[in-house]
Amino acid sequence: MLTLNFLQNEENVVYGPEDQLIPQLAGDLMIADLQDAVERFRRSPVKEGVILKGGRRSSVKLFIPDLYFGQHIDMGENVWLYLGEMSPAYCVYQPWDEMEE
């Protein structure tokens, strides 16, 4: 179950630039359009997040922790991916240099 305590435990979170994490996760989850889904969700987020189905009975929840929980956590304004309790949550961010261009 996705909880605020789970995300606040640094052992449960992987932080990484979008251009590195998304291609790896897209391949692992067998979701070819994961990059597009993350970009669409970033432009039009919903409080509950969205669940994407992948291959081999996999799925991922896209969410923004600050919106989902209604309070700020470190890096909580970014899109995160949650694969379940047995996997880390992934915080994908765009490096500052790319965001300014």
C-alpha cells in the first residue's frame, strides 16, 4: 500500500533523471509509451494518480506525492512511479539545466 511513511523512508526511493530512469523502467515493465504517459500526466495530473498496465502482469502507478497526500515531501512536486511494496518508488525529475532551456 502506498503510504507517506513508505516514501519518506529513503531506503524505499530511487531518485533519478527522467532520461535515465524512464527508458529502463519502460523496458522492464514492457510499457513502450511510458515516456509519453509521464509527460501527459505531468501536464494534466490528477490527485489519485493513474495506473498503467504493462506486460507480464506488471503495472505502475504515476502520481505526484504533494498532490496525492496533500502535503509536501522532498521532491514531492515531481512525477513518481510506484510499482508496489516490494519495489522502490521512483522519483523522476528533469535536471535544472534542461528545465531552463
